[in-house]
Amino acid sequence: MDNRLEKVVDWLKKENIQTAFVHSTENVFYLTNFHTNPHERLMGLFVFQDQEPFFICPGMETSQAKAAGWNGEIIGYADHEDPWQMIKEAIDARKITIHKAAIEKDTVSFARAEKFLEVTDQPVLVSLEDELNEIRLIKDDKEIEILKRAAELADFGVEVGVRELKTGVTEMEVLAKIEYELKKKGIREMSFSTMVLFGEKSGQPHGNPGSRALKEGDFVLFDLGVVLEGYCSDITRTVVYQSVSDKQKQIYEIVLKAQIAALEASKPGVRIGDLDKIAREFISEAGYGDYFPHRLGHGLGINVHEYPSMAHTNDSLLKEGMTYTIEPGVYVPEIGGVRIEDDVVITANGAETLTKYPKELQIIKK
């Protein structure tokens, strides 16, 4: 059995849980290597303590699941068939009584939870998310290699965006060029909605690109990432167009130094919340604490936002193989904002930065 599945089985035995129902796209992919969005149709992996697991999905996707590498039982169903009846039959065939079951409580709908309870004789339900998050927390060598290549493509996206800057170009025009060039490299999906924000709009941490035209003296904030072989990258860079004010220089240098300080402190055994504290205290002492409204970063992997949360309240310790972002920011109304974000993996020697696009202040002259 695959090592990842073995970890789930070991947890089921330890907690005396008879089965786990895994249904989210991300966790199904992690455990089966099959990545698909079934839309409204049911898809799920059932794992047991001692019986063989089975995977149920729409019949039109069974061949893809096999091709992805899932060698266990696959139950395919047509649109006119009831998958829950098939699930009941597969469980009954294993001749087990389910007293306790683990499901993804945060994502399973109420309707599906009711159906699950019905076909498993009303067991006690416990959360599966925390355990799967813990298992996914440490990346293996293959995952890290994919994340490195995804980061290289994120670097390329910023490079394209900077190259497209010219007076009068709109945010959406630059965004479209970035995504077009990435698609030419084989990228079908971005990690999230790409952000290209000019001037005062860069002061909105999650602003929406639109028809704002570029003019001299604007901050330009790029925030983007790609999905490569099921894994995400996420980079933010901020540049200035044509000319820069002393205030803009000051804000940029404060954010850059805060980000570097947090990167340098990233080592195995360090409390995660202390990284946020290091960057936040630096920005606060410089007088901009009220303009840093979000956490330092987030875990990165199959989801663009996953464990660990890089918030000051997180008491967990950094471990080798953890991957996450470090992205402090300062956002000043009317002037604009600066965010600098890198993807990071923890090694025995500290933090390895996967995103490489230059971070020194760039004044783009065209």
C-alpha cells in the first residue's frame, strides 16, 4: 500500500475509526494521484483499517483514475445510477460494522453527510481534516521538485508582466499577456485570480484588476501563481514605473527588510508565530504597523493556501520539508502598497527560497 495511505490506515487503527471517507479534490489527489473536478457528481475514496480501500467516481472518469496510478478497486457509476447504493454494497461486502467514521467535516455538504450516515448505519463522525493536513504538511522530494518548477514559472509570469509595462496600458491588458504567455508554456490553470494593480489600487491587499491605466510614479503590484502537476506557486513583486518618491522608497525598503528578516529566521525548530512577530515588529517600529493587515504567509502545496498558517498565534515549530510563503506588506491609501512574497521550503540548514525574481527596488523606465 502507498505510504500516504498507510499513514491514514495507521491513524484509523490508533483512533479505532473503522473508515475514512475522503472526497475533496485535493485530498483525493494526494492519496490516489488522480486530479479531477467532478463538479456536482460524487467522488470519494473509502479507507479502512484492515479491508482494501475503494474509490468511487463517475464512470466516465474511471480510465483516467487508473491511468493516474490508482491500482485499488474503482467503482464507476452512470448519471442515472445511485452511487450511495453502490457505496453501501461495497461496505457491506467487507463485512464490517462502522461505529466511528472520519469525514472532511469542513467540506462535506450536509446532504452528503446525511447520505453517508444512512449507508453506514449512523456511526459517530469525527474530523479527518486535521490528520490529512498533518500528513500533507511535510513534502517529499518529488513534491518539492514540482514546487520548484512551479516557482520558476511564477518568476516567468512576473518577468512577462514587467516587460509589458508602458504608459497607458491597463491592468487587465498586462494580466492577459501574463496568462497568455504562461499558457504557451503549458499552464492550464493559475493558482488563484492573477492580480496586477497600479498606483493607489496596489494599496488594496486583494484588489481587483480592471481598466486602471498605468502612469508615471505608480507602484505596480503583481501577485500570481500557477498550478503545475497539481501543485501551486505564489509570488508577489512590486515595482515602480518611471519615477519613485522618497515615501515610496521608504515603504519599499521597510517591507523588504522585514521580509528578509523573516526569511533569515526560518529554521527547523523555530516557532512559526515568531516569524510573523519578527516581520510585524520591524514594520511597526518603522511606523507602519497599522498598514500591515494580514498574516505573514500561508502553507503552500496542492492548495495555494494550506497548513501551516504563518500567523503570530501559531505555536507549531518549523520542520524540514514544510513549504510556505513569506509575504509582508504595507498598504497606504492614496500612495499604494508594497508586498514582497516568496515561496519557501525548510531544509536542515534553514529556508530555501524557491521564487527567484529579484526583490531589490526596480524603477521600470520605458
